[in-house]
Amino acid sequence: MEQVQIHPQTVKALVALLTPSETAKVLGVKEDTLTVWRCQKRYDLPYVKVGRNVRYKAEDVAEFIERQTIAGQ
């Protein structure tokens, strides 16, 4: 059997995939809210589709939170 080489960044990305339920908990919203955001393209929160499964990269969720942060005056 031939051994397959996988780039370390690819492995890191695979390990850091969050389910919609996990993502909703991190963001403090309902899972249904994420569904609406995806369908209406309401927010720029990238997601990954594998078949019918939706996943969010932890890095993308962290960047989304940073973009939504409003600095105090």
C-alpha cells in the first residue's frame, strides 16, 4: 500500500473544523441563526460543505469575531 503525504497545514485545518452546533456555542447564537446567515449570505462567515455536512474552520470563526469587534471610543 502506498503511503500518502499530507501537508501539515491541511492536517491542521482538518482538525480545526467545527460543527454548526459548536460554532453556534462559540458565537452565542442559535444553530438556526447560522443556517439563516448561510442561506441569506447575511454575514461573511465562510463554511465548508462535505456532502450535506456543514463545517466551519476554527480560524475563520476567530477571524469573523475579530471583524465583528467594535472598538470603544
